[in-house]
Amino acid sequence: MKTYFNTTSEVKRQPPMVSGGRSGGRRRFRGFLVTALALLFLPPAVPHILGPGHPKPPTRPADALMVLSGGEGRIAEGYLAWSSGAATEFYILGAGRNVPLTRLVPPVSTLPPAVRSRLHAEGWSENTLENAFSARTAVEERNFSSVILVTSDYHVPRAWIAFRKILPPRVALYVRPVRSEGWGSAGAAWRTARRYFLEGWKYWGYRLLLRWEP
């Protein structure tokens, strides 16, 4: 009988061991979930955290100010900076084929011919990398030594690595970010967060792609 009761007592002590196993499984699942979320959201955040370290425009005029078209008030911001004396030449990259300059920058129709000749619109490039190659053509043809890059704040990290890799090392590169619509409303917050997230991953894609660019 002793053996019987001892065996029973052993059986009664088993449920806590099962409960502990379930608790451990939940902890492992939570750890896996935290790790997965970190791997999903941390890499795209890194470029934006480091982004504010890019050189700001100098006090003296640069040779050229180049705007990457794509909305967000980039062209208007770039034109305002150029007309305020930030650079000698003004370029709009990726403006679209056969798009007149007066449509892109309405005030240009009132400018004297000598000033208007310093505004340029390029229409063949369709993405950031092609923008950078288009910029290199202009830099080499005009022998520019300094360029101000104008694009949306969320786009700066990817645009910077593309232009810094494609432009000659001798060219000083500066950044003038254009603020996106921000976080003011629920809709704007979602769109802004999505843009930062996608641009962060595109940045790493460009880092890999540009490793093979001479």
C-alpha cells in the first residue's frame, strides 16, 4: 500500500510541471515576437536616425542646386532656395518628358533671359539612381565642384548614398531636406510612417546595389 500511495503522490505532483512548460512556451513565443519586430522595424529606422548628420548647405553659393521631383513641395522649396542665392544653377531632375519649365516653376516666365538660362529641367530619369546619373552628367559637363541636393526628408538617406556614390569624390555634396506633411492628423501620420518605413528598407537595398558600382 505504501508503494501505491507514493506512486499516487508522484502523479499528483505532475500538473505543475506541465503548467511550467506552458509558461516557458509563452515566454519563448514572446521572445520570438519581440525579436521579429525588432528585425522588421529597427533596420529601416537606422538610416533616418543617422540622417541629420548629412552636411547642410554652405553659407556661400554652391555651383548647382538639384531638386529631385516627386511632390512634397520639393520644386517650390528648391526654387525658393535658389532664388535666395543658395546656388548659381538650378536643376529639376526627373521632371518628365516634354514638360515645359513654366509649368514646373511658374515664376520663370517673369525672369530675364540671362537668369532664366540658369534653370534646367531634365525629363528622362525616373528613379533616384537615374537622378544621380543625370546629376553626374551635368556635373562633368559644367565642371561643378559643389551641389546642393533637395528632396523630401524621408528620402534623404537613400538619395544621399546614391548621389555620394555616383558623383565624383571631388564634388562637395550638401542636403536641403524638404519637410513632409508630418504627423498632424491620423491620415498624415500613417502616410509619413509608411514612407519612412519603406524608404528605410529601400536604403539598405541601395547600399547592396551600389557596392558593385565602380
